[in-house]
Amino acid sequence: MKMLLLVAATAHGASAVGGNAMGQDSSLLHRRLRTAEQVPLRVEDCSLIYRQPKPLKKLQMHDLVTVVVSLNSRMLSEGDAESRKTASINAVLADWIGLDGLALRPDPQSAGDPKINGSVNSLFRAESDIETRNTLTFTIQAEVIDLRPNGNLVIEARQEVTENDETWEKSLTGIIRREDVNPDNTIESDKVADLQVFKRERGIVRDGYRHGWLLKIYDRFKPF
């Protein structure tokens, strides 16, 4: 009789919770069930020094972006060429022909057979070593001049500085992505697609090491 009452009480307690038996709060079973339903931890939930990153700036037409240009190039070229040519000629005109009316007849050379002897020796050798290093670093403000259908931005920049008789002119064009722009509204030049950078100097300093027109012609055609 006591066993029947215990079974009945257990069945009644199970039905009171909707047919699902649950353990106590301190049981391992209850902890496993609760952990499976929890949201995974995030960095901002467990770090005391975490700072939420600034949202990306929504760039529109004619907005400005600072481009940090840092270009380094190095080229090393070595070449050797050698060409040798030898030629000789030895020709003898043993007989000739003469006209006798309408007939052709041999005409021996009374003064001897004409001869041609000659030889040509040619040697060309060239060696060249070229090593160039270029570094270009500056910052410039660029303007958004076009919005592509895929969200990319076309930028263009131009800067001209004149001091006394010296003038520095710089320009830049390229295509960037919105997500590549840093929170401080800057972007590195290595993240700019189809990058074109133009830099020109004018003035007394530039004239001091600029090649003259005659030297340019000589370097271009190399007559010797």
C-alpha cells in the first residue's frame, strides 16, 4: 500500500511540471540543460578594457578622405651581350663574253683575271648593370568623385605648393572600398586599386639636375 502511494505521488509531481522532469538547481543535470541554452560569450561581455569600435563612416559624393602614400620600389637589372662575326670573300672573273655580230664568243682577259679578296671581322661586347631605388612618402586629401554600383568609391586628389621660385605638384587617382577606410578617415595607398600617382617639381633646384634637350636626344638614340 505504501509503494502504491509513493508511485502515485511521483507521477503527480511529474505531471505538475508539464511532463518534463527537471533536477534541482544545484544538480549537474540542470546546469547542463541551462548551459546549452545560453548565448556564446563575447569579448565585450568578459573584458574590462574592450572598447566598441567606431562605426564605419558612410562616405558620399564629394566627401574627403586622407590618403597616406608610401611607395617603395627597387629594381636590379644585369645584362651581358657578346656578338662576333667573321666573313670573307674570294672572287675571280675567269672569262668574259664578247659580241661578234649577233654571236657570242668567249673573251679572255688579256690583262689577267680580275680578282676580289676581302674579309670582315666584327666583335661587339656590352655589359650593363642598373640598380634603382625610389621612395615616395606623403599625405594628401582626396575627394570622392564617383560611386560605383558595387559600393566602391573613385577618389581624386591634387596638391600644388609654391615657395619662392620652387613649385611642387602632386596628384592621385584610384578606387577604394568603404570598409578599407580607417575610423580616423585615412586609408593607406596599398589599399587603393588602380593607383596613379603623379609628382613634378619646377624651379631652380630642379633645373640644377635636369637633363638638357641635347642630352635627352643623345640618350634616346645612342649614336655611338
